[in-house]
Amino acid sequence: MTGLAEYIKWLGRFSFAELPLCEADVLVLCDIAYYDVAPALREGAALVSDCREGLESGAIRRRITGAATENAAIFRAAVASKRFGALRITDYADILEPEIPLQFSAMTFRWDGGGFVAFRGTDETIAGWKEDFMISFTETMAQKLAAVYAELILAGGGRYSIGGHSKGANLALYAACRLRPEAWERVDRVWLLDGPGLCPEVMDVSLTERVNEKATRILPEFSVVGKLFEPHIDDTRIVKSSASGVSQHSLATWQVEYGELALAEENSRRSVSLMEILNRWIGGLSEDERRALTDDLFGSLSAGGATTLSDIADSGPASFEAALVKMFHASEVTRKIMRELPAQLRTALRLRLAGEEPE
């Protein structure tokens, strides 16, 4: 088994005309979507190979906290390959409005005979993480923008696949559910990589029935994010990872075997048990309680002027602990929720703050 960088080096000499889009390619494109490619754009477009200089200089960087060196190796291999280097990046969008809050980014990859709309997952901004929590009680601005973005791309004609990782998968699912019938006809496939589904109290989840016929959902063995509001997708696959625990969420750890995903039979019992607890806890909260918890949590995280998780991380573990302590002095609603937090989740949170993996 190998990682994505090795996959690119192995099959990177074949164009998409010679070897059509496959699962491993989707993982690569969704990983590239985490990068701010604006420095490479000329008149709104660039080849993937045009990103080489920006990658080497640091002008093009990955917009996510704790990015692994393996992720950088994926993009470097892609820009040097015939397969990905020749792809055109167009319609790059990158919007951050902390006051709303809103964090949205997408890009479209084009090649002769096809294209791929990739939505970025959560970046390092506190606004972006708050918006993730907001899907539990409202339709977010990022979701609405994703629907508009996909509609505009498909209005130009041609056939496309749509996808994303983590929050990006949620945006892809939401956009696919909202597409008008004539636009939906031009969608080849919807790729959902370890991302949450739609909250049933917020949106009619029966909308996913249409998406199901064209959707592929991929989760690592230890999946947390992808088990939240889990959508019913018949074509759901479990991929092996080189990491353990929550670190399996990173695309750089997902394994490929002879150009195809290295599949496992099922999710780990540990992650299934944890997510059953978490889903029961979330399901027991009202929409108002979810809203209050989200406002208090991210108000605590940003109280010291931090705008990104890197700002908090740079202040050391004490900064996270101070934010959690502040939660217990927030609104009565949040204090009640925190007191009722299941013991297993409190233990997992404590271990993660200590830099350890929960058993």
C-alpha cells in the first residue's frame, strides 16, 4: 500500500484522456483544494503546474492548522506530474467574513472532456470552525454559497463531478441537493470524503435520495467527522489509513493499492462507539442549546483576540484549557450542557488537549 504522493509518481505520466478520473484522483484534487492558489492565477486561471514556484517560495500555502508534511508532498508531486500538472484551475473563490461567520472556498479543475468542482474543508480560522458547529442548528452561509457556486459552474455546460473533504464534503452534499434538475443532469458523480451529513432538524434529509444515485462516500476506519448526521449513501467505502485515531481524518494518510483505494471492511469499533455517544448527546440538545453552546465556545476561543487556531496553539495548551474553563462560567444553558457532557467525551477531550490519542 502507498500514499497519494506515491500514487501520483506511479500513474502521473497518464493524462485524464488516457486514464479517466478515479477515486485516488478525487482524493488528490480535494487535498489541493486546501491550498490558497491565488498567487498562481493569471486572469483568473492557472495550470496546476503553475503553482510550483508559489509552493517553493511559500506564497502558496495550505490553509489548515497542523498540515502534515505528507500533504505538501502530494501537491508537489501533482505539480510535477503530467496527469495533474496539465489541469486548469478556474473560478477560485476564497471568502472569509468572521462577523457572519463565513468561511468558504472552492475551485474548479478542468480538462478536455470533464471537470471537478472541489469545495475546501475547514481552514484554520475560528470563523470556519464555528460555522462547522452551526450546521447543527441552521443552514450556513457557506452551504448557500456552495449551491450558488455549483449552479454557476454547471450553467456553463459540460459535465462535472463535485466533491470535498470534511466540511467540503458537507458543502458538496448540500449543493448537490439544491441543484436544479437541468444542472443535476450534468453531474457525473458526487464525492463525499469523511464529511458530516445534513442535520435532520435543519434540512429535509430526504433530499439526499436523489443524490444517492450518483454519490460515493469514503471514510477512514476511524471516522468522527464523517459520522455526524450520517447521510444514507449506498456506495459507502472504508479506506485504510497509515495513521491512528482521529489523525486518520487527513487525506494524506489514506492508502492506495495499485491505483485503487485500499479498502477495509468496517469502521473501527472505537470510533463507532464514540460517535454513538456523541450523536446521542447532540440529539438530546435542542436547537437553542446547540446555538448557545456554539456561541459560548467560540466566544471563549476568540476572547483573547485570536482569529485562527494557530493563534491559540501558539499560546500553548494553557490557552485551550483557559477557553474550556471559561465555558463553565458562560451562560446557564452552556454550563448545563458541559456538566452533562458524557464521561467518554470528556476523557477523549482531555487526552487530545494533552496531545494523546484516546484509547
